[in-house]
Amino acid sequence: MSEIFAVAGTPSVQRCESCGATWPELDASATCRSCDGLLAIVQPTPTAHGAALLQRFGSRCCTHPGSEASGVWRFAELVMPTATSHVTHPEGNTPLLRRTAVQTYAGVAELWLKHEGQNPTGSFKDRGMTVAVTQAARVGARAVACASTGNTSASLASYAAHAGIPALVLVPRGQVAMGKLTQSLAYGARTLLVDGSFDDCLRLVREASAELGVYLVNSVNPWRIEGQKTIVFELLQQRGWQAPDWIALPAGNLGNTSAFGKALREAHALGLIDRVPRLLAVQAAGAAPFATAFADDFATHPTVKPETIATAIRIGDPASWDRAIRAIRETNGAVASVTDDEILDAKAVIDAAGVGCEPASAASVAGVRKLRAAGVIAPDATVVAVLTGHVLKDPGALIEYHQQRDPAPSRANRPVEIGATLAEVARVLSAPAH
Ligand SMILES: *Cc1c(COP(=O)(O)O)cnc(C)c1O
């Protein structure tokens, strides 16, 4: 033990693996100062051993093997109470982050980022998919299928593989971000690139499921909505069941907006929260039929030919229209639209804070900033903005923004090409970053 650990109660040390010299834990040298050997950290002996140490670790987290480790199935009573086994990775348990730079950018007193991009396949879609594929297994489906702007298919492909059920995904050709399409292929789904829009894919897969007896898991699938409710339950739990003033989320097909409305309705009815936060659904300006209708108090139901860099919300005829209206009305909510430039600017701030998200996700923060500036959100408000997907989902958008766009956007981080000399490294280090 004494060779592996240092004396209890002392700081960690850095020990050279070549000569055995030890250096203080805060020594910044990358290798041994006397012989240039590699350094390894030696920790102090823990004050608890064996079962006592295990108990200490166990008491710090709520994760047990199996379903209880899931941030979805933790709320099983409100998701799918009768299921006795679950198709789970697990998923959920995503962090609630506070970053000063993003909060200042949004302009509100308290901004929290619920990072759903930290789910197993990199988006919140996993929360609905664990439930929908559990249901597919329960009903003995011979195959599962979905239409998708990318993240649903990536998630379905993964959960179907886990369950051992064949998966079929339909995506609009040329309109799916690289990270998402490659995930579907990697996880082994039959992937159809449809010459049409997302709305065409949805129509086709609906027809196919009716004709071919395939279990459909697109966003109108009610079990997916049940799973997605747990984003709200979990963020409320993380806040000690203190409701924020607003919850902001990007809105495409409106499944998530509907799920959030249902979650808040149920949480309030059960007395889990004593007031209902206001929902802010944010659309991309080029795909904003719901925002247009909201401005008209939902008197109209427009559809559009969608166009936006935020491919996850590039939807012109949202499927969950009516239940999303209910979610906005019941929460005294709002619907906003933001331009692609506003989305990319907010994304650059979120990314540069070390958090990172895909373009659609940044619409939530862009929307908070916009409605704060318009006076709809008060300056002293507490807001939770949901980041729906991971920064690596859309590497193409990042390359275009940081390396290719001409002129460079003000927040672009252009890489610097240099010759292989120390002098050039030194020159770059002493120059201002942008
Ligand atoms: C699916 C998705 C959305 C939109 O959610 P809807 O339920 O379709 O409104 C937003 N962002 C990301 C990253 C998504 O994958």
C-alpha cells in the first residue's frame, strides 16, 4: 500500500517513473525536472477503506446498475409505470450548467444551461427513444422506423441495436448534419436518403408503418413524449423543485414543446412545484410557422418551405401543433423566432464558454437574449435554457463558421498555419488572439 499511496492527509505528489524523484502537486513542469522522465501522480491513502470507502462513493450518487441509473427511468411512475424491463443505456442525468459569459450574453440575472447534448447519442432524443424502443420490445415489433432531421435516427439506430430490433430510418438527402448521418450508419440502421424534405419523410414513414406493420417512433409517438418530459422533471429536481421563471427550448416539430407542457402540467398537479414556469419555444426564422401563428394568437395555421442552418429544427409543418399550442397557453408562454446569424452568434458564445452545442440548440439562448431585449423576459429573471444537441453533431457548420466564411464572423476562431519552428509558435503566442 505504501508504494501505491502516500501518507494519509498529505497532498498528492508527482513522482518520476524513471528516477523516482518527487515533485509537488502544483509543479508545472511536464516531465521530471532532474531526468526528463515521465511523471505519475501518487495519491494520499484515503481515510476510509474497503466497504466504508465504497459506501462513501455510493452515497454521493444515485446511480445503481440498470434502469435506476437512468435519468428517465428514475421517474418511471410518470413515464411508463408498468414496464418491468427497459431498453436503457442509461440516459439522462445531464448537467445544469451556469456560465457567466453565456448569462451575460443573454442578459438575465440567472441563466442555467440544461445540456441534453450529453446524452449517450448526443441529443435529448435518447430520453424519448429509451421509452419508445422499450415499448417496441413490449409489443413485439418486428422492426422500428422513423423520419428524422438526424438526431432521432441516430438515437433510434442506437437503441434498436441495443434491443436487437431492426431499424429503418428516412432522412432528407443532403440536409442531415454529418455527425448524425454517420451515427445512423455506424449503429447499423437501414438508412434511406429521401429525395425530399423532412415533411416528405414523415409522410412516407407513416404510410409505410401502416402498410408494413413496422412500429413507428417519430415524434408523434406518445411514449417518446413521456420520456422527454423527464428533461423538465430532472431540471426541477436539480433545482430542488424550485421552478425557474422561464424554460427556453428550440422548437421544430414541437414534440419537445408538447412534452415540456405536459411535464409541467403533471408536476404542478402533483404538487411537485407550486408555480408553473413560462415556456419559451424558439424557432429559426426560416422555419417559423409556430412563431408566426403565436403572433396571431394561434388564429392561423401556416406551413412554410423551411430553410435554416439549424437542421434539427428545419421543419415547415410541425406534427405536434395542437398540443404545443396547449403547452404555450397553459404556461402563459411565448414563441419567438431568431435568424441564422443570431443562432450562430449565440452558438459561438456557448461554444467558446467550453460548453458547446449544435446550431439548433443555440436558438434557445438566442431567443432568451432577444426576448430580454424586447422586455418580455425581465432582467431579474431566472431562466433555464435547454441545449438539445452536442457540438460534434454538426462539424460542417463549425468548419464553415470558423475556417471558411468570408469575411470571418466576429467570433470566428481562425486556425493559424505556421512553419515547424519555435520562433513561429512564440510569434503566435505574443499576438492577440483575433
Ligand atoms: C429534435 C431536435 C430539436 C427539435 O425538437 P422538436 O421536438 O422537433 O421541436 C431541437 N434540437 C435538436 C438538437 C433536436 O435534435
